[in-house]
Amino acid sequence: MNPARVIAIVAVVAIHSLGTVVETNFADMGPDWWLANAIDSACRWSVPVFIMVSGALALDPERGSKPRRFLSKRVWRIGIPLVFWTIVYVLFRRFYLEPDSDWNPGIAILTGSPFVQLYFLYVLAGLTLLTPFFRLLSVHGSRRLQWGTGLIFLGIGMLDQWVSMIYDVGEANIATRFLPMAGFYILGWVLRDIVLSVRGAMLAWVALLTAIAGTAVWAGLGPGDKPWMFPYEYLAPGVVVSSLAAYLLLHFHLRRGFGLLHRFYPYSFGVFLLHPLVLYPVRNEMGLPDTVPGVLLHAVIMPIAYTIVCTAVTWVAVKIPGVRTVFGEGGPRNPRRRLDKPPTPPRVSAPAAGEVHRRTQDPDPQGA
């Protein structure tokens, strides 16, 4: 899961790097737009996979603790970054991106999406509150019950997405934004220990590529206003299929090795938090691409560059005691014994002679 998160965060950055291109360059439907559309469609699995990884870890009974202790730890991990970065991006949007608009930051916060990537923190916060209850499912529920619950939640989320976007009925807000994603959260745990066979991996690749192609074609040629944004949504049918397939394939292919990605993964959360602060100013200076080479630059080279820059900043930030808190690293830590000093053996009082004789004649095999 560690290297999977690194790959996923680069895909998230690519989505944000190309999102405006997909929306604004549609008029001509030239090769540059179709390329941007295809790459955007190919990266859409990344956010659901992050949700699934979170569920796979949080719902593990062996990693669990009492609800109060679990929630108090998550306040440090999610709550403080949510508050801090909401303030940062409200100021960034108000004074840099939209200084002359009538944008209302209070309403934006109440929607649970004050900036392009921050909705993810609001989703995680809501799922965290329900995790102690969901964990009862992983502890006491049968595998069939776990599957059924995850699929029902996923189906409800897909229906909610369809109704809200196609018929403009209802809208997610700060209290409900996490609910449509609960299916991914639960299925992350259900699918966590499934390792595909070679044949299964081939079928998963077919499903992934078919879903990506379907999303791209649907966005470009589907009915309604162009581009049709619904296929890009994380609970649209094509994205759901590609997300489940990608989750299984990442598990299949990344089980061994990838040491470099393991080293990068602790900073993936910082990349998620920081990258718009780098991406938007740079892209405003460069301008939006309108050629195929320009799209490739913004889809491949620049996301990797943004990721490296944000990784370096995060690497420094988490070493600073006061700053590390806003990167989710400020909670209390378990004391660790220094590896360069051998542990001091405990003092044991000398046993009596009879005790020695008994231990010699009747050793405890379990102790051995």
C-alpha cells in the first residue's frame, strides 16, 4: 500500500494539472483535448484508491484501539490539518486566485469543499467518526456481510451522484460529503487480502482499460453539455470499475520491491496538502497548453516536478516541531528504544536451589 499511495498521489496531481485544460479546451475537440481527456480519465482511480487504502488500514481489528483513543489520534492526523489548510486555501483563493470575485468562503466551507483537493480531508473526517462502528463489521461480520454492506453503500453513493448531477437534486455539504465514499472505505478492507492470480490480473487489466476508455469516450461524445463532466466523477460507473480494478492490480504488482517508493510514501500526505500552492502559480505563468506536446508536459513532466518539490518541502517541514503538526505528524508518539544501544536485561533474583533443580528436570517447552 505504501508504493500504491505514491503512484496515486502523482495521479492526483496530474488530474489537477489537467483539469482546467479538459474543461476549457473542449471547443475545438482537437487532438490536444482528446489526449488530456484520456490522461485525466486514466488517473481518476487515484482518489477512490486513497479512500480504499484508508479503509483497509483503519478497519483492521489488529490495528484497532478503543474508540476514544482512536478518535483522539485522528484529531492530530486529520483534524488539525483540516482546520489549518482550510484557512490557508481560503486566503490563497481569496487574495491570489479570485481577488475580485464575490466568492463566499463561509459557504464554500459549508459545502465541505473549500478548495479543489480539501474535500478529501472532510471526507476522511466523516469516515473517521464512523470507523469505530464500521470496525464492528470487520470484527464480527461474516465475509458475505462485509461484501454486502460495502456494495450497498457503494450503490447508494453511485445513485446519489447520478441524481445530484443529472437531475440537480440535492448537493453534498460538510455534513454529508463523506457518505457517498463509505462504500469505497469498506471495500478497501474487504478487498485488502485478495491477491489475484495471473489470469485474474489479466482480467483486471482488461476491466481497467475498458473503463478508462469508456470514461474518455463518454465525456467527449456523451449527450448534454460538452464536455460531459459526470463520467469523471468518482462514483460514475467507469471510475468505480477502474478504481476497484486499480486497487487489486496495485496489490498484485507492488507486493515486493519498490524500495524507492517506500521511501517517498511518508511524504505523500504533504504532497497532497501542498501541491496546489505550487501548481497554480506555475501554471498561471506557463499558460494552459493547446498542443499535444504541451499537454504531455502538463500531464507527465510537471506533475512529477510538483511532487518532487512538495516532497522536499514536506521532508523539511516534518522535522520542525511546531510545523509538523499541520502535516498530520504532531500527535503523541510511542517511545522507541534506540537501536544503537542494546536493551538492559531485567534484574532477576537468584532462585533457590530447589527451584533450579525443578527447572532443570521439568523445563517449560513453551518458554523454550
